[in-house]
Amino acid sequence: QVQVMESGGGLVQAGGSLRLSCAASGSIFSIHAMDWYRQAPGKQRELVASHIKGDITNYADSVKGRFTISRDYDKNMVYLQMNSLKPEDTAVYYCNVQLLAGLGGYWGKGTLVTVSS
């Protein structure tokens, strides 16, 4: 089985920066994709950024130009650098790990990001 753990969340002032980390461990031979999702109070979970093996990346329009996703293949980790944070970015951020394309992913428990105005 695969374990997923997020870290790096916290309280930050609007306009500030924060870097989230996600580590995957367990029975892993290779990883197809590692993605970041978020869920704000009263809203559905949404895809924030995705990283597919081969360094293919995609971003939600709301974070494009402010967030950057990157992966460390040797450590089975993915990062989310968040700059110019806004109160609207406040949410629980989740990491999803897909071992193979088309298969269900593994989820972490999430890390809370709170952006104050």
C-alpha cells in the first residue's frame, strides 16, 4: 500500500508565500502523477495543480502565475510553491498520488492553509 503525507500549511498574511510538501511512501515502483487539490469551507474539492511524469504541469486559472508545482523524482515528493496569497486561497490542501494512469489515487489527510487579510 501507499502512504501520502502533506506538510507546510499554516497561517500567512495576504500577499505572503508558503511552500507545501507531499511525500509518498510504501510499495512504490513508479508514480504517474502527483497532484494538489484544495477544499474551502462550503465548497467542493477542486484541482489546483497537477504534475505528470515527463514534467507535464497544469494549473487552475485562479492560481496560474502565482503557484508553481514541482517534483523530486528520487524522493517521491511533490511541492507547491504559493506566492501572492489571497484570502480566497484559504482551504485544506490535499495531495493525490496516482501510480498508474486511470487508476484511483491515494490521498493524504490534508494540510490547512489560512490566509488573513
